[in-house]
Amino acid sequence: MKLLQVLFLTMVTLGCGYSMRNYNTMHGTTLQMTAISPDTAMAGSRSFMLTVNGSGFSSNAVVYWNSVALSTSFVTANQLVAIVPAAQLAMPTTAQVLVFANGMSSNGMNFTVQ
């Protein structure tokens, strides 16, 4: 009986993690960004709300700005909004924006701070 319990717990533990990672790949679900709005801002600007459009977004999706997690709100499976703090807009640069959720990362898009 003890062996059956150990085997069952092992299968559930390994199976759940493995299944979740591969479910998206096997079923064609991916994170895809198609547009960000706005896609430019002036250096020294105040914080603003960035709209990210795409597909495959979930309620735990997070928008990243040059590897920095932004405060993100889920709107739909096709749209997220995130707050870009003024500190990220202090100097001219090109920022890489992407979405991360469920162990997956989306394609990246450039945001230009002029």
C-alpha cells in the first residue's frame, strides 16, 4: 500500500509539471505579441500605460521591459496593459518588451525612448 501511495504521488508530481510545460507546445498555444502602443516616448516623460496586443495571454502574464517586470493587468487573452515607470524613460534608449507566462516567453518588440 505504501509503495502505491509513493508511486501515485510521484506520478502526480512529475506528471503535472511535465504536462503543463508541454500542453502549450502540443496544442499550439504560444505567447505572441503583435503590437505595443505606444511604441515610442520622449526621454524624461512621465510614467504611462503600455498596451500589449497579441495572443495566448493568461491572467498570470507579466510584461517585461529590458528584463524588468512591470505591473501588469490582464485584459483578455489578446491584450495586457502595464505601467511603465518614469525611471525607465529617463534617457534615450531602445527597450526590449516581451511577455512571460506559464514558463513561456513571447517574441520581443522594441520600444524607443527618444
